[in-house]
Amino acid sequence: MNLEEYFARTGYKGSLEKQDLETLTDIFQHHIRAVPFENLSIHCGEKITLDLEHVYNKIVRRKRGGWCMENNQLLGWVLKHLGYDTSFLGAYVFNPHQNAYASIMTHLLVKVIIDGKAYIVDGGFGVSYQMWQPMELVSGKDQPQAPGVFRFTETNAIWYLEKMRRKQYIPNQNFSNSDLLEKKECRKVYMFSLEPRAVEDFCFQCTYLQTSPDSLFTKKSICTLQTTDGFRALIGWTLTETTYNYKENMDLVEFVTLQDEEVEKTLKDKFNITLDRKLVPINIKGFYTI
């Protein structure tokens, strides 16, 4: 495993000399625009493991993506090797259908300290809740980014992330009531504490999420990638392409339903993913929102 190979994968060619916020942001944005958030291994008969070397080979050498425990673990390794002060945190994701936070800690985050300030770096959430810049860990401060306005709030040492979205324009009205559209303008994302975590703290969750019939990830085949002006997502057979437009406060959301024979080509053309095994798409309704 080496940094040069990782940066060739993400296309980052900037300076590595300074451990500052500007460099961190640039490295981070190259990652989220090159490495998809995806769970396709589950629907190809492959096992997802948290072994760092396996994660590195999957994302860097096989040019795949991964979920938070893979993406953020790899990011954390890169940043630590560059000299950043990093640690892992664990979060509980909000479930809008149950209107509650998950009861188990399933989301891995990276905390980075720069010049005495703490930042959250999360390259593993995907879709419209994927932050595009490291977020300063301060309570109650609106932090506008291209995807929308993010905000942390803190109560009794528990931190909460929420996001405010823009209005949405959906040309294909057949999808105007799709469960892939976020209905609320302000959405809770996850909650976490500042207790340092180890990758080993997520072993049970990693197995649970890819095997339990109650897991979102067994009910949906998901592949999402951030672009320079939005993101694209393939969930089951539905391809969504969103273009952010903060100037007019209106995001364009385009939907297309693919045929079985189009899925593989779309993964290659839109996400630069070529799978080793046959994908069996799945999209059980009512369990996922963008």
C-alpha cells in the first residue's frame, strides 16, 4: 500500500507538504469524486471486510467503491500517513421512516485536528447528504456547501448533524412522489459522541449490515458518486442525476429507469466500476431516501 498509488486512483496532484485545511479539502474532494459510495459486493455474492489491506486493494487497485467503514478507514489511513492528527468516531444514522436514530453504531467518521480546531471528514455517506468539505466541529453554526446547508448541534456531549436542502425540480413527474426523493427540507443525518473508536468496534456492524434482512443494504443495491456539480446514484434499476444550483436555490433531479442489460454499462460509464461477479439489482420500496 502506498500513497502514490492512492493519489493516482483519485487524481489528486496537489501539494502534500502542508497539513492545512486547504490541502485536506482538496484531497477529500478528489476522493469523493473518484471513489463511489456503494454496497454492490453484497449483491454480487462478495463479502465486505474491514481489513485495511483488503479495503485498499478493493478501492485503489480494483477501482471499486465502498461504504463508510471502507471509504473513511482508507481516508483516515491516507491522512495519518500525511501527518494529520486524525481519529475515528462512531455515529448513529437517522432513519426517517422510523423517525429515530439507529440503535447500533453503524457509521464511521474521521475527526481531524488542524491548528487546534476539530473538523469532521466524512467521505462515506453518499447521495445528497455527502459533505463536500470538512466541517468544523462547532455547535449551531450554519456551514453552507454546494449540496446544501449543513449544521452541527451539541447537547449533553452528543453531536447531531442535519442538512437543509434546496427546492427540487423534477422534469419526469412520474417520479415526483418517489421514495428516492427527500420530502423534508431539513433532515437529520446522524448523531455521534467524541469518544475515539477503533475499526474493530465496527466488526459486528459490518457483518450485520450485509446479512440482516432488516438492513437497508440488503434491501437496496446502491452506487453513488459525487460530481463537480452534483451527484449521481444507481439504486436498484433507477438512475438519478442531481445538479446543484445554489444561485437559483433549485436543484435539478433527473430520473431514468434502466433495463437489466443497461445496468452493467451504466456502472462502467457513470461510476467507472467494473464488477468481477454478476450483480443482482434490488430496490425494495420504502427504505431509502435521497
